[in-house]
Amino acid sequence: MIPLEEAIHKMTWLNAEKIGIEDRGLVEPGMKADLTVFDPDTVIDKAEFGDPHQFPEGIEYVTVNGQLVLENGEYTGALPGRILRKNADKQ
């Protein structure tokens, strides 16, 4: 196992940097606001091979491009995301 901070780094900024997406992966002014608020003691993936379409538990808030997508653990219906491509122009 690796520390939580290292896992988050590897899933966010490190990957964004590798594929040339310059406006993602860090919480800084000018970056896209893709954030997840979760409890590391209770977060768990509920999906199973036979029933893959299940939301995880322990995730309370998610923002994509600064828009709230999950609030108090409930999907808001918002669809602010877009496909990210390597070295794509900023939108």
C-alpha cells in the first residue's frame, strides 16, 4: 500500500502532466475545478462484475469543471464534463 497523498498525486497531476493536460490535476488558480470530497475511512467501491453500475459509498461531493455533480452523496443531474485528449486545446 502507498500513502493516500501519493495515490492521489499519481491519479491526478502526475497523469495530467504525462499526457500534456496542463489545466488539470492541481488545486490552483486557473486550473479546472475537478474535485472529490471523500472520507478515506468509509469510501468503498460497490460495483461487482455481475452488477457494475453501482455508485461507491463514502464520496460526498464531486465537482467537474467547477460544477457540482454529487452533493451530499446524491447525483445532481449535471453533466459538465468533456472528453480529454492528449495535448488538447484549452476550452
